[in-house]
Amino acid sequence: MSKQHKPQQNHLLAALPAEVQGRLFPDLKLIDMPYGKVLYESGDIMQHVYFPTDSIVSLLYVMENGASAEVSVVGNEGFVGMALLMGGDSTPSQAIVQSAGHAYRLAADLFKEEFHRQSGMQVLLLRYMQALITQMTQTAVCNRHHSVEQQLCRWLLLCLDRVPGDQLYMTQELMANMLGVRREGITEAAGSLQKHGAIKYARGRITVLDRVMIEKLSCECYAVVRKETDRLMPFFTGQVALSSP
């Protein structure tokens, strides 16, 4: 294991019971997660699961014409590879790194073996999956009923919750692809947030200046997702150090 990186930087791994950590941690491999790296394409058989530490992964649905929209984001609160636990080894979505960093990779067979062992890992992952499904559902509602500025605020807040610090590195084109809107809409929304003093955006770097303002400008969708995440995974916000189901 790297001296600079520890599996416990991922909240799910940190919350596993000690005996589960003892079985899984020796098989974890720290990997680089460069921006734009595709972890799997739609329909791929999953060979690994990924536990991000300081990177963010987007789960996207890509249309035949190349258009895409994000259905959820995964960071240090969770893992990528949920389909392995739901009776299938593939998924119709694409997983792509939207914010560079690192992750711990684990072979799919070892992951499933531990999950079916009926250890403390099972309840923990089921809670996370419920929180992720809530995020997916709320994203669909938000994309249908709320303005681009509100959607951007929700997305920025979700990303901020999953990386250390107050900076995000992403282009307007990326943000437009994630939200499934025109780039012009992102330009206008980001400009509005800058006028409110909420962010500073330059050369693909977003610096959050006033998170409270972003929360005020966001729709209720972020609060719904955050409340459910806090309820199901209190360890994510430091409320409880979970060590058993």
C-alpha cells in the first residue's frame, strides 16, 4: 500500500468491520484515475470494482447519436460496480472519471465472495446502493423540472461533497455533457453564479467562494439526496464511525 494513500480515505472501506478489512485490504490495488479514463463501457463485463479516494466517477447514459447525460456521481463515499450486486455482471451505463485522482481496485470475484459471506459488508453496501438509487431518481426529476442553474448548483454540491477542498477541475463542455444540456446554458449558469459571488471560474477550474450561496440557489433535489445519504451512511459526514451492521 502507498504511504501517501490509505484505503480508509474511502468512507465505505473505512466503515467495514475489522475482519472484513483484514480479508480485503491485501487484495486492493491503488491505481491512478486520470481525467477521462473510462472504467467500463455500456455492456462491458465488469472485472473490477473501484473505491475512489480523491477522484470522482460519473455514471453516464450515452445515446446512439453520442449525446449523454449523467445519472449519478461516485466519489470517496462509495464504489463503482453496483451492477455486480444486483444479479448482473454488466450495466447499460458508462463509467468515466470526471475529476482526476486515485482509487482502490478490487477483483470482482473477491468482491462478490465477500458480499455473499453475510458479513458486515453486505448491509453497508446495501445502504449505499439505496442512497445511490435515491441520487439517480432525484437527478431524473431535477433534469426534467428545474433550471440549468439549479441543476448546476446541485451537481457542484454533489461533487464538492466527494472531494477534499473547494476546487473542481472541469470544462464547460464536460459540465454540459454531464447535465445533458447545451454548452451555452452552462456558460450562462456559471456566469450567473460568478455574479452572485458563489464561484470563480477560469481555465477549467471552479473555485467555490460561497457554498451557502450555492445551496440557496440550488433546488430541493440536493437536500433530498444529502438527507438520505446522511440517514443511510452517517459515517460519510462523520456522524458515526460504523463498524458493524
